[in-house]
Amino acid sequence: MNKDQVKGRVEESKGKIKEVAGKVLDDQDLENEGNLQKNVGKVQSGFGDLKDDIKHSK
């Protein structure tokens, strides 16, 4: 695993926690923030996956 994969998955997890907390607390702003953070993490980990695939295909 590379740094982007790890950081992305951490951000996904933190975002999911915020999203669930927002739903439980009925806080739409927190829920939206968590959803955004989760999606940014998915993009970052996807970028890391792509870098890893390119590295291993050489």
C-alpha cells in the first residue's frame, strides 16, 4: 500500500463516522461534511490504487 491509499482510506473512515454522527444527532451540516470527506477519501484512495497498478504493471 502506498501513502495515498492509506490516507484515503483513513479519510473515508473519518467521513463515514461524521456522516453517521450527523444522522444520529440530526445535524445536516455534520452529515454533509462527513459525506464530502468520505468521497474525497475515496478519490484519494482510488488515485493511490491507480499509482500502485501503474507501478506493478512496469
